[in-house]
Amino acid sequence: MQESFKQRRAWLCWEPGGSKDIRTPPPSPGADSLSTLSGCPGVSAGGTEEEQMRPEEALNGPLEPQILQDNLTLSLAEVLPTGLPEALRIKLELDGESHILELLQTRELVSGRPTLVWYQPDGTRVVSEGHTLENCCYQGRVQGHTDSWVSVCTCSGLRGLVILSPERSYALEQRPGGLQGPPVISRIQDLLLPGHTCALSWPAPVPIQAPPEHPTGQHHIRRWRRDVVTETKVVELVIVADHSEVRRYRDFQHLLNRTLEVALLLDTFFRPLNVRVALVGLEAWTQHDLIEISQDPGLTLDSFLHWRQTDLLPRLPHDSAQLVTATSFSGPMVGMAIQNSICSPDFSGGVNMDHSTSILGVASSIAHELGHSLGLGHDSPGNSCPCPGPAPAKSCIMEASTDFLPGLNFSNCSRQALEKALLGGMGSCLFERLSGLPSMASVCGNMLVEPGEQCDCGFPDDCTDPCCDYFTCQLRPGAQCASDGLCCQNCQLRPAGWQCRPPRGDCDLPEFCPGDSSQCPPDISLGDGEPCAGGEAVCVHGHCASYAQQCQALWGPGAQPAPPPCVLTANTRGNAFGNCGRSPGGSYVSCAAKDAMCGQLQCQVGRAQPLLGSARDLHWEVLEANGTQLKLNCSRVHLDLGNDVAQPLLSLPGTACGPGLVCLDHRCQPVEILGAQECRSKCHGHGVCDSNRQCHCEEGWAPPDCITHIRATSSLTTGLPLSLLLLLVLVLLGASYWHRARLRQRLCQLKGPSCQYRAAQSGPPERPGPPQRAPLMPGAKAEKQSPAWTGEGQSPRRGSVELSELAKPVALKAG
């Protein structure tokens, strides 16, 4: 039997700043709450907000569920003290009809062992790393209903969501005033939650790059597009509860239960998009807030993202962090996040108001903000983005404002937006394989391959894998692999070196099958600082975005960067039309002259309205450059992206801002800061660094340091064993010429004139490669010169505009 939540703990405490480590003994098994055990007296006190439920929310309950176990009918209270079973069958009455829920534990919800963090009265941080949680959450089906889905937790009674069909859904909520007891069962359409709005923040539009050509034609392009969309993505999530949220609940255990229930619903919402949500950490600010919590969600988001980057992320790796607060945000807004920010150490997070006693309402709001991080915009009003759901209101998760029901589904618009973002290179951290908990016995049917299993395709009614026996979770006779992996075809392993994931952008690298696994390796990209976009930018976190690309992503294909004097004048003023961000107090910050290109985007546009939002204010300004010799028409735009914009549209990190200079933290800094050259030196001139700071070797050079010359004709990633290396040599001689040619071309572009590759003497003609990479170097000439630089043969000089560093030639397209 698995150990219970209270029986197995190991505590690690340290003083703020990490100057002192204190190991504390395991707490007493007899204690009844985590807050009491950890010495957090502020937590166990009663919450400041009493949970209440309106009468109209409880038309169907409470009703006592019955557990069907070993031909016996038991209550939940009779089953739980003996330990949580791996499978549950629950008999439940819904609108007078008896239904049986067939459930399995959700191992993937807490894949691995999540970290729990709280604080003692003296400020000491207490960390329970590798915590063994009671596996009290379940997912499954309603017997006899093929389109049904159930997500419930038994941590504090039976709570969760039962979907009989798109038109019949039920919420199982906790009874007011008590942890235990039968649930209050409500029809979804009866949950009349207060109207609320999302506050969306846009740091800058991320250019979506066209999918690269695949070596063997359109059929494989379609297959690759399908693979990227259908391949399971995993969001490793950390939820942070601020002090007001902690005080709202009676003890830490109650808060933990609610967090697990919310995380379970998040996983349920995203599952149809082939995105899974795994809770890897919960941090509770049990004594006081670690940032300033403001009623302005934009200011709170700025503070939270800075804390996440500098404090949370270095000690607890994750993909996204979501702050939950009981503080009321101003107006109808209940959350804010950054668009297209997933996997970013700077922006991947959101802030959410715990605005409802219903876990459905809170989970739907967090799903909305997490959706923004994944590249999903607001659904259009009307019927252009319909969602299934109970009448009379059918709410989508990504609707900007939800007046009646919490959204339970993503619309087709959201599905298309996610596909576009993934094909454009977003989300490299998501392509990781879920792993089970080694301390638990395997459960066949939970769609998670665990020790002793070769495959797991789910319930018999769900399994469509011809390679897997759903009764035994073993491969069928003759099968080498399960078909859920990109490196498995017709139940046979693809050969080593087969390209399973082509590059998804200028900064991405291809992945190849290892030959002994059905899974494609994790996604990797070029390391930070590698030039891209023809020298107009460098790769940062796997993304490449020149100034011109950012303008076009915002305004359309015809947009170009404004002349540098226009950029300088606008962004040094520090107002809504030009700035370098906002201060903690919310005021606009003016750019230093040398940092002007790293502030708000200033573009020359050929259309009245942007692709995102609308132009709230648009006017032109006649600017004298170089005295009175030249007059420029500079457009000034204040974009309306909703009443919730927390940050202006700033240049993305990695944008070129001068010779050998790029934008980092909204400042123009030397590209050497990113360490690309230092990392590349470890590759001895025969490779480049990837996002793991490991060598991606040229053709004919062996990993891990590219120092050993081999006769192989393929590019290999570091870490491959010698036997696999030799196997790759044989397989790729005749099977992957195009892969070698393309990667050879990409590496040549990085190395420039010094590249010594020779063209192959035979084989199919090479397809066009990505745009040429040009190093950021002094003297690089722009593709087009702005009139500000060359008008009437005049050299730039100080006039009515301070050109400063912008007067130097930069490899940047100008309008």
C-alpha cells in the first residue's frame, strides 16, 4: 500500500537568501494538518473570507455517492480510511437518474513528485522536495455514455466535473462550512457566476514563421503538421498562492486539496488539445506576500514575473507559473497573462483572482490565462468561434468576457491558434514525455506507460492503437513499439537518424529517432546568441525576431521599421506612444538614446488598423533631422488591445540594435553577453551550441566536443553512444541525404566564409534553405537605407534630433 501524505515527508529549510540550510526531522504522523506540522501558525487560523454558496447553485444536492467495491456498496467515508484505490466505481444520482462513474487515478497530474513550499514566522523557507502526495484525483468515463468524461478528486469529499454529453454537465462542489460530506451537485447552467473579464498583456507580437519544407514532399509536410499537433505536449505548472489566498482557507491541507482539484480541471480542459498539465509545485506565502499585490493586475503581473524569473525559476524548474490571489482586481478583470510566452523565463506566467467558491470558475480563469501563454487569443464575438456546452449560454474558455458560465471547452479558433503557434516554433519545452511515479504500482488503462508496461492506450473503448493490447498493456505479437510515438510506424521502430521533428523556425534544430525508442527526443534549438534573420537578430530562447518581422506580425506584410530618428524621438519621450516599459508604479519609462531601438515598436505601416487590437490614436509628426535638411513623416500609434494592457509592445530580446549589439531587458547590450562564442569554442570549430549548451557537430565530426573526425556523413547531436554512432553512419549513407544537406547549409551560414563544406557529388537537388544568417558585425549594411541616413548626400549629424548610437550602420531593414 502506498504511503500516505502524512507519513512520508522530508523537510529542507533555509534562511532567505540561501545562506543557511536547516534540515528538520519528519513531522509527527499524528498531526492533522500540514500547517501545524510545519510551524506556520498563520495558516491554520480561520480564513478571512467565509465560503458561501447561493441557493440557485445547488438544485440537485447534496446526494451521497456510493462506492462499488468487491460486490459491496460502501460510502466514501468507509473506503478512504483503508487507502485510496487505484480504480474506483462510483454510483451517483444526476437529475434523478442513476449513473456509474468508472475512474482511474491520474498519475500524470502529479508526475514525478511535486515540491511544496511555505514559510515559517521568521521568514525561513520550508521546502518539501520530492513530496509523495496522496493520489486522490481520478479521471474516467460514465458507464454507457461514449462521449462522457469525469474528473473528480476525493481529497476532501467528492469534488469535480461530470460531463455526460456536450449538453449535460454537472459540477460536484464542496458543501459550505465543511471539508467532508456528500457533494453539492449542480447543473453547469445553474452556476451563475459574476461576469468577469480577462486582462491580456502583450509584450510584443511574436512572428510566426512558415513551416519549413520537408525533405520528401507535401505528403510529409502534412504528416509533420499532424505530428506536431497530435504529439502530446506537457505543461509543467507551478501554482503560487499569495497570503490573501492562504488566509482564505482554514488550513494548508484545504488549500492543497483545492489546488489539486483546480490542476485536475486544467488537465481536463487542455486534454482535447493534446496538451497535458502536470503540477510540479505549489508555493504558499503563509506569512506575508513576497511581492506587492495590487488591485491593478498589470502591476501585479509585472512584479510576479520578475519574482518568478529571479527567485522561483532558479530553484524550481517549470514551464509556467500561475499566481492565485484572493485580492480583488479593479473592475471586472480576474486575470492577466502574456501572449505567446510559454517556455520564456521572462514572461511565462499569469496572475489570477480566486473570484468564486466554485473550483470550475477559478480553473476556467486559470485555463484562460494559460491559454494566452500558449498563443491563444480571445475568441471573436458571435458565432464565429462556437463551443459545445449546456444551453442557454455556451461559453468558450478563451472568450474575453464570461457573463454566465465558466468556459469548459476550447473553440476551433483556439485549436487553430495553437496549431499556428506550434508550427511557428513556440513551445519547445512542451515536447517532453510524461513519466509515472516509480513508488506506485502500475495501472493499466490510465494512458500512462508505467513500470512493467510496454504501452497504455487507455480504456478499451478509447484504445485505437493496433500495436497495444489494452487488457495487458503489452505490445501485441510482432510489434516493436506503440504507435503513439513519432518514431514508430506500423508497429515497427523507425531507423536511427530518421528525422522525427524538422526545425520549426530559424533558431530550431531537427530531432532524429534514436533507433531504440518510439519517442522523438526532446525539442532543442540553437543556443542564445546565434545569429538569425540575416544578421538582423540573434536567437534567444529558441526564437528569432528581427525588427521588421515584429512590425509585420503586428501590422501585416507591408510594414517596415520606422526610420531611426522617428524611433529615437518617440521612445525617449516616455509616453503611451513610445517608451521602454513601465515603472513599478505604472508610469511610462523613457528610453535612453542608446536603447531606443529596444523600446516600443515604431513601424511604418500601410494600413489603418493593426492585425492585433485596434489603433486607439494615430497621428503623424513632421520631424526635422540633420537640422532642416530633411523632413520625415513619423507615425505615432497608441494601440488598443483592451482596457487591460499592462505593457507596451516592446522589441523582443535578441533584436539587433547596433553593430554587435542586441536588445536584452529593453537595453541595447553587447551580443557577447549571451555567451554563444564562448560556448561554441567548446565545439573546436566544427559545430555550434544548442539550447542545452551542448555541441551540435558538423558532418563528419563526433560529439560531444566535435574534436574527433569520423567518416560519418550526418550531423549528430552530442551524447550518442559509439554503437549508435556507427549505426547512424550505415543508415544515413543512403537514406537522409537531404537532412545532411540542409543542416550542412545551416551550419555554413553560421560559420560564414570559413565554412569548408563540399557539395555532394550525387543525389537529389538541394531544396532552398532558410534565410542566410549574417553575423552581427561592424560595417554590416542594411538592405534598405532610410532617407535619414543618406538624404541629399548629407551625413548624419546632431540637429533637432539626437541620433546618438542610431547613426551607426545597423544590419536592420529600415522603411
